[in-house]
Amino acid sequence: MRLDHLHIQNFRCYEDAHFDFQPGFNLVVGVNGSGKTSLLQAAALAFIDYGNTVDTSTTSFGVENIRLVMSKFEGRVRLDRSYPMSIHAKGKAVSLDEWRVVLKLEKDSDTSDDSLGLSTDDLVEDVDDGGLIDLSILAFYRANRRWESAGISAEYAAQQKISRFDGYANWSNAVTDLKDFESWFIGKTLERMQNILEAAPNPANLDDELAWVNRAIQTALPEAHDLRYDLRAQTLLVDLGSDRTIPFNSLSDGQRGLIALIADIARRMCILNPHMGKDVLQNTSGVVIIDELDIHLHPAWQRTIVRALKTAFPKVQFIAASHSPQIIGSLRPEEIIVLDNGDSSHPRVSYGLDSSRVLEEIMGAPQREPEVESLLSALFSALENNNLEDAKACLLNLKTEAPDLPEFARAEALLKRKEILGK
């Protein structure tokens, strides 16, 4: 599964727009209101016929997503929805290279070309017949994800029967709750205990799905290991470093969000493709969409999250949105989609830039507070024009407002030199 191109018409803020995507990582950036979330939702909507066929629950992107057009008539203002809403996708989905999703006027019925749904029906039938077919991951992690514990019991988890298609559960809002997440970890912990008992008295070093998921977590957070369910504490635990064991729900929002995101993608892959064995995370392809990738993450983790996702899941196409200069600076220009007034472009340079240059060159934001920037400009302008008294006043003012600026050393050296030369 892969998305190469989207043609969006009358969807949320987009009247008629085209977007191209890389097979690997795609980061959408832009100011608030530029259409980042709308683009991610359109990307998810492109796969709605696939998702609704493989997931037991039905996802609907309803009329509220259709673009509103304002019209005025004799002093009255009205808002009308602009039909048809159309998502024309090119890429790879089951056997298709191209497909559409269309929402027409209610009287004309809601429809799509149905080709993706029909192709997915055939896929489901083949899997139900026992075919060892590779399934692609599909998941949309929205900006409001919280990763709060669902309080699942071991008794509940032990009774669950897992189908391969459970890897698509709640795909369009992948963190609706943590019930499936916790249930899977409880089940795999019980499965590991049974395997150890059956292997007694010489249990091997088990390399199981829990181990594979934990290795994926360590690509993003090396000090975190052994996320598992503890039957005595009746909760998920994770080890941090060599001497701390912490309940999953007691982690910071950043720790919990990072661990859970990686673990959830990995466990979905394990459910979808059990026949792949220990190579499942390396060989499962698909599309994962993440809004506000940087949410709750420390800047140091923001700098490494993209590399971690690429390393842990090398065949996945990621489509994400973020405001983080650290994340932007970790990607190459072709991996970044800059939105500006409905248009999209790639930055001239991005990879390796420090955060201040990313802010100025890509995000169009000043590197520092405008007031401080203005005072610095006035300071060096006064020095250049030999207005030393004005320069001293600017320097004193700046030290009051921002006492630790690195520019002070150069300004004071210039001021001292000019005073000596003036004598």
C-alpha cells in the first residue's frame, strides 16, 4: 500500500489541489490554518473503502468535511456545501494503481467508484480461506491522542480471539482507547509464560512478538525496555534504564506517547502478518498517518523520532504533520511539504539546519523576539555610524531585556575599539 498522488476537490479548505508524496517519509508543515490536518484527513479518506472492508466498525467522513462556500444575496449571507467532494488517488492499494472516493449531493447518493472496496473484498476472501497473504498496515493517529489506560483485566484479555484483520481495528482513529493495545500485551505476556512453562526445565531465550515490539521501542527510546503486563500489579510495566520499573500510566506524557506510538504500530503489524515471524516489522509495508508528530515530545526526541520510525518500520510510508523545527531539520527537502495559501512546495534546504534557521527559512518566523531583534539592529547600526552614546543606550536596554545574548561580546568589543580610536 502506498500513496503517490492526491487530487482533492471540495474537501474542507481545499477547492482544487494536487499533492505528491514520497514512498518513505512525508512531513506536512505550515502555519495554523494552512490545511495540514485537512490534507492528512484527505490521505486517510483515500483509503476509506479499504478500511471499511477490513475493519468491523465503519468509518464515515461525512458532509461536515465538504467545503463551505459563502454567498451574499440582497444583504443576506448563506453558507452552502460545494459538491461533489472528490478524492482522486494514485499509488498502490491491493491490485489498484488509481482509485476515487466521491461524495455527491444526498439526492444523488454518496458513492465512490467502488473499485477499491471490491478489490479488498477479494483480498479478505483469500485471507479467510487461509492464504498467507501479506497485509499492509493502515492507521491514522490523530492530534488528540492521549494513550490513557483502559484498565483491561487478564481474564478479559485471555478470552479474546484475535483475527488478522484486528490489526485494522479503529484504523481511522488509532487511539480511540487502549483496550486493544492493553489486551494484546496481556495476551502476549500470558503466551510467553505458557511457552516458558512448556519449555521447562531448559527454557530457551524466547525471541517472541513481545521482544520484537520492545526492540522497536528501543529505536526511539534506548533506555526503555521490556514493556509487558505484570500479573501481580495487574498493569503494564516498562523498565527505564537498569534500575527503574514504572507503570505505563505513570510515565510522562512524552514517554508514554513515544513508547505507545511505536508499540502500537508494531503490534498491529504482528497481528496482520504473523506468518512473517521475526522479520514482520522490517517487511510489513503500508501507510501510517500521524498528526502533530511532535506532541508532548522533548526537543531531543523530536530530533530523532523520524530516524526511529524509519529504522523500526523501513517499508512503511509515513505522512505526518508537525510545527517542530527539530523534526523539519531531520528531513531532506523532498520529504517536506510546505503549505502556503493552498499551494504546496518543497524547501530549498532543510536537512541539518539548526532550529533557528528552520524557523526563518522554512517556517517564515523570526529567529528571536521582534523587540530584541529591533534593539540588536539599532545597536549595531549605531556602532556602524559611530553613534557611541546611542550604542551604549541600546546595549544597556538590551541587557535589561535579554541579559545573556551572545552578541554582547562582539558589540562591547566594537564599542571599546571605537572609543579607543576616538581618543
